[in-house]
Amino acid sequence: MTAPLTRLEAQQRVEQIRAFTNELARLEDERALLLSVAQRRSLQDHHRSLMAELAKQFDVDRDSRSQQLSLGMRIASFLGALALAASVFFLFYRFWGVLGTATQVTALLAASALTYGATLWIRNKDENGYFSKLAAMVAFACFVLNVTMLGDIFNISPSDKALLPWAAYAFLLAYLCELRLLLVTALLCITAFIAARAGEWQGLYWLDFGKRPENFFPAAAAMLCWPSIVGQRRYGGFAQTYRIFGLLTLFLPMLVLAQWGEGSYLDGDPTTIERCYQVLGFAASAAAVWLGVRARWPEVVNTGVTFFVIFLYTKFYDWWWDLMPKYLFFLVLGLTALLTLLILRRLRSERALAQVPV
């Protein structure tokens, strides 16, 4: 029994049908493939009914014009969510001083409850999800405002523990409305919490977790492993988001430590630590490229190639910036980029040949 399609897979199926139809028309023009009238009618009827069913279930874009309009709607939804969230924030602060404590607490709790209820109601009515995603953003803004201002009312000291409910609520809304922007927000919150906890265990104040970039490595490992542990197939783009942010959380601290050995927990010569992280950065980015090609994860390949080149350029800067004329230095960078392109093209060609059926 085949698994039910997601909206992303439904949209991909529509695009495959359009590409197939265009290729079939070309083949017929070139006299390479000719269908009978009955075959053509049967194929067109099948595609027409399939497209209608997918459009009914998922509100997919049937043509390029619809895709452009959908992109505009996503942008409008995002900007509208930001504007409404800002409106709620400034509305509270406009009248906050004239309200009593009981009224303040009631207003905060009511705002969170009402916006969450509105999100659920809109989600059931909104087929394409644009309005429910907007409502989810506003609900999250109200929740953040709720936690922050309740802490102010009761004089609770700022703590990294506030990041946990923010992350949990962002995860809830992200999976409820299939909203990757809130998934990114949740990942940022949970990354900051894990890094702050790791820093506190080493004796740092929680706001100083950034002084030790290695604090981010546990969060990076968790994000990279999570899509393999818990399947994300039902949620379009979620697995890719986990992997991209996991790699960013892994490579950026490595890049910092490759230039700033004093920031490491390792007890040793800072120059030696920097060199170790430079080698580790090259090895990890190359491993990401290999894994991405093997597992067919283009986002992992792209991120790995980007950081491999960044690590390479930083080494070139360390070696030759003061020794070479500037025009020669940038010429070397350009030639290195061309060499990288040739290597990647060769790998791409070899992989394409390996997949050709014999």
C-alpha cells in the first residue's frame, strides 16, 4: 500500500506531468514517438483527472503563472505575519502601564489562548495554508510576549529556561501548520539552550555561551541525527532544514576556532588548536560532500562545498595575503574556484555515467 502524498510531493508530481507533456510533444514533432488517437486520449484523460484530484486535495499550482502567484502569496503572508506580530507587541506596550497586575496576566494568557485557537480554526478552513501560517506566526509572537512579560511582572530573573517553552511552542506550530520558518525559530531556540547549558556546566554565565564555540557541537549533532531517527517525510522540506542548520551549527564554530584557538576548551597551544580545527574543517566539509552525494542530499552537498571553499580561502589568506601582490592573490582564488568547478563537474559526469542503464 503506497503512503499518502504530501503537498510537496503532489506539487512535484504536477511538475513531472507538465515536463512529460512537453517532452512528449517534442518527441512527436521529431517523429521519434507517435501515439495513436486512443492512446493520446487515454493519457490526457488520466493526467487531467490526476491533476484535478491533486488540486482538490492539495491546492497545487498547475502552471508557472500559478507558481508565481503562490510565491507572491508566501511573501505577502510572511510580511503580514511580521506586521501583525509587531502590531500586537506595540499594542501591549501602548496600554501596559494603565492596567493592573491581574488584568495584565489575564490579557497575556487570553492573547496566547485566543491566537492559538484562531490558528487551529483557520488551519481547518484554509486549504492552501497561507492564512494558517500567518496566524501561527502571530500566535508565536504572542506566546513569546506572554513569557517575557510574565517574567517582568513577577520579577523573574532572565534565564535560558525561557528558550525551552519558546522552542516547544515553535515546534508545535511548525508541525501543525508545516511552517519551516517556525521550525528554524525552534531550532535556533533549542540550539541556544543547549549551548547555554553546555557553557553553564563549564562554569560560564548562560549569556556567555558564545565565548566557547564548542558549546554548539551537541546541538549540531542532534539536528543532523534527528531526521534519520524520526522520519520527516510528511513535512516538505523539514528534513533538509534540519540538515542545513545542523551543518551550519557544526561548521561555523569550526571556522571560528580555526582562527581563534583561545576560544577552545582544549588545553594547549592556541596555534596548534587552530591548525587542528582547520584540518577538521576540511575533513568534515569533504565528508559532508561525500555523504550528500551518496545519500542524494543536494543541500548537504552544497553546504559542504561552500564551507570547504571557505576553509580553503581562509588558509590562502593566512599563507599569501601579506606575501603576494593583491592582483596575484585574487588570481589564485579565481583559479582555485575554476579547479573546484572542474573537479565537481568530473564527479558529476562520473556519477551520471554510473547511473546509465546497460
